[in-house]
Amino acid sequence: MKSKEIREKFLEFYKKKDHAQIPSAPLVPDKDSTLLFVNSGMFPLVPYLLGEEHPEGKRLVNYQKCFRSDDIEEIGDMRHTTFFEMLGNWSLGDYFKEEQLKWAFEFFVDELGLDPGRLYVSVHRGNPDTGIERDKDSVRIWKNIFKKRGVEAKDVDFAEKEGMKGGRIFYYPDKENWWSRAGVPENMPPGEPGGPDSEVFYDLGEDLGHHKRSPFKDNPCHINCDCGRFIEIGNSVFIEFIKKENGFEKLPKQNVDFGGGLERLAMITQGKTSIFEADIFLPIIKEIEKLSSCNYRDMVRSFEIIADHIKAATFILGDERGVTPSNKEQGYFVRRLIRRAIRHGRQLDITSDRWLSAVAERVVEVYKDIYPEIEKNADHIYENLEKEGSEFQRTLKKGLKEFHKLNEKKEISGEEAAFLYQTYGFPIELTEEMALERGQGVDKEGFYREMEKHKELSREYSAGSFKSGLGENNDETIKLHTATHLLLASLRKILGSDVYQEGSNITSERLRFDFSFDRKITEEEKKRVEELVNEMIKKDLLVKKEEMKLDDALEVGALASFREKYPSKVWVYSIHDEKGDVYSKEICTGPHVKRTSELGKFSIKKEEACSSGVRRIKAVLL
Ligand code: SER
């Protein structure tokens, strides 16, 4: 069954059950709420899961483009990707476990034709520490479902230790069977919704001999074992809890969030054992075979990394909220994806000009009917791939030479890693990966310390005149500094999240703020930005300061200006609006005022071009 047909069948199946189809949200979220990328179908629906009414009703269905950077290390195992599409259906306080599990099963078996004897399921074991009970309801429902199809369905606990013992329904702890955007209960911040879930797995067959060859061979094989025999194809989350300061409370309504990975369903219905051989990836793999004259099956890892990374980069660059490669946030992820793909291109001896675009063209071809934005933004995609590609290709060869010189060492030092980064543009993750391939470590902490040292050096040289844009600290400059954060957040609200800080300079009299944007802003936009800043000032909002690890800060979407100059621990300043939503969140050394009302009245004096693609605003506080 073609992937297009699977998508359509899913939508039709749920539309017949009164679900309204909603569009895929952009990959880049609109507010920097928690993550840099939409990582699941439920992400854009959080307000509705918390109780807000959705304009389309209580039953929704869609497909959603997702990006998960956490899975970047898994690529090469034939079943993981960073970019994927999630088929989703939701009940917002409408149906619950009974209907959901029955329908998910019907879709797999009756619509896609999967053999029920090859399906296995997991349920939540319960956790005395959080007070969440074992999910007996789901067990009862699953037993009935399987019984109707004549499939024996025993429930078994501790399969991870004791093996499957002929079971069909398995209990697992939070790590496997609890879902929230933040993961397990301990990682959820107060206010975050989540709940136990029940996953469906497909058995690819024991005869593949996965388990015996896998790193898990010393433990019994079970459905969550990762040896490759079982593959998860869908997850029904029962979002009925909200995290509070002291544990969990029930949400006012019981919700369902189902997500199923389209690529995996395509692989199974097309009788393949690698998602990269399903129709959704095959033209891309074929193109790489053509460019490299190697075979996919001989060089699985490099092929999958290139195919996945160029696909993901195509979608991120071509998103409705399009991104450009840079040293910060989403832009930094695209840069990393492209650079890593280029390095694996070398492994495959790909030498042709414009090969990144050639691969991206296949991606656009496969997806343009479903995600028209990537065809619309195709020029932006190819241009940036080539620009970023040719820059890195220039330095890569020399960088690799330097890297090979370090061959004899047990560990690459922080200084050496910093040198590779600063001189040849090797992201730390790339150095780590290449070092690991030859059994070598990298002193990552040392790398960050080194970066910090450079920051200190440059700070000394510039006599403190550019860090945070503050030349001197007095009451006026501190107020203007907080005003700068409100200005950036408001510019991003009005002009879009492509706007980033490019520079800042503050004196006692005025702020000067440079930001990325490619045209003059209109009088109307200027007025709205000014009004927004003043509104936030009037609301007397608290300016919160937290210490965070750099990676964590970036992960929660704190804005950064010069990523490479930050130390491994940073301050994050955030301003939340009266509803508690993040209005501004930036990595910054401060200082700032305590509350926004201290600023007075904000007024933009001038808006002008600064350099190509960069605008400059001068503003004062009255
Ligand atoms: N949110 C769940 C997941 O991503 C189900 O959609 O797996």
C-alpha cells in the first residue's frame, strides 16, 4: 500500500467517525514555548487538551510533520529518523479508552490489512510514587479485542526481565508507557498534561535473527527490546492528568492522543524491513546510490544519515516559518544536519556539484502534493543547502587532515575540539562522532570551558562594550536592556520568528538594536511593536532569572545570539505574560530590572537598514 493511500485511509476512517480534519502545523512552533521543533501531533493541541474548546469540535484527525533531535543517534538502524510524519486522532473530552483501542486496532487490521496475530501491545504498569494505578481498563479492553479475532491474549508483567512467556499484552513502567512532551513524570513541569499510554507493536518475525545479533542478546527478547524484531507502530495516550507542584491531579476532561508513524506503517504494509526502502524514502535512496555508485545495503548508516538529514533539512528550511542555517536554535540544527550529511557524503565518495540539492529535489518531488510549502520554498531550500554546503566543503578537507593528526591520542582535548570548531566549522557533535568511530573520546566539558575562555578573552578586549550590548551598568542602561528583550519578543510576534538579534548597543540615553529582517518595516508594524512593548510594561510582569546548562537552555527554546560564545552554564531571563505563557526567554548575562513596570514608556525613534538582511532600531524610554 502506497504511503499516500495510508494517509488517506487514516483520514477517511476517522472522518467517518465524525472527526474533523485539521492541518499539519508548521514544524517550527509559533511561540518559543518549550521545544524548538514540533515533535508530535499533540504539541500544537496542548491548550485544547488542557480544556480550551477547539473550534473544530471534540474529535480531530490529521497528519503532522515532526522533528525529533533526540533520535539523531539512532539513525542507521533502519527504523529511526529525525523527521517523520505522525498520523493522529484526538478526543478532547469525548470518547476514551474503549473506542480508541478498538478503532486503532480496526485501522491496523481491517484498513491496512495487518495480521492480528503479529500485533502485540503494551500498557502502563502503574507507579506507587506518582499514585497512578496500573492500567487494568486497557488490559480488559485489549483482551476483548483480541478474543474477537481468535487471538490468545495473556497479560504478562516484567517481560523485560523474564521474557514474553507466551503473552500478548505487556506491562511496562513510565519510561515506556507514559507520555508527556517532557517525558516521564519527574521531568514534567507543573501545568504540563500527560498520561499513561498503550502502544501497538508489529512482529517482523523471529526468523530475521535480529535478537541473536543484537547488543541485547544476553537479555530475553520482548516487545520493547530494540533488537529489531518488534517495531512500534502506534501509541494511544490517555491524557487525563496534569502535573501540579505536589503530584498529579485529574484534568477536567479525559482526552485521547493517538499517534502513528507513517514511515513505519508504509514499511510494514509494503513488506520491507527498512523504512528507507518504503516508497516514501526509496527515490531518495536511489538518488544517493546514483550519486555515489555505492549500494544502500552495503553502507546502511551513511545512506540513512544522508537521506534522513537532507530530508529533515529540506523540511526545516522549507517550513512555513522557514529557517536559515545559523549558529543558533533551529538554524543551528539545520547546519548540523547539513554538515553531518556532507561528511557522510565523503564516506560514499560523492563528488558531484550540487549533490545536496539533487537529493533535496527528490524530497520535494515525493512530498510536494502533501506539503506544498516545500515546493513553494524550493529555491530557498536549494540556495541554502548549496551555500552552507560549499562553505563547509571548503574547510572539511583541511579539517579532516587536522583531525587525522590526532589519531594517536586516547582523547581529543577541549582545546583541539574548539580549534576544529572555530577554524573548520566542525560542530562538537561531529567531532565526537568521528572520534567515536575510531574508539576515541572527546573532552566535551573541556570544549565548553574553552569556548567560555574565548568569550572571556573577547570580552576583555572589547572592554565589556558588547556583551549584552551593555557598555556600562546604571539604572537607565539596565532598564533599556530589559526593554531590548521586550522589543525582540515583540518584533518576533509581529514580524515572525525569523527575526533574531544581530547586535545590540546600549547607552544611558537610548538602545540600538540590530535584527535579521529583509525589508523595511511599515509604519503600522512599527506602531504595533511599540504598543506591544508598552502593553507588556503596563502589565507589571516579573523578570525571572534561572541558571541552566547551555544545552537545556537551547532545548527549552531560550533565544541565543552568538551560540559559540556561551559557557556551558548560562543565565536564562524570561518574562511570562499574565496567563503564564512565555513572552520572552533569552540567554543573557543580565542585569535586568525586577518588574517590567519599572521601564516607563517605550518609544521607537528610528528604523533603518543596517546591512544586507539586517535592520536597526533606535529606541528610548520616556
Ligand atoms: N503524543 C504521542 C506520541 O508522540 C502520541 O501521539 O507518541
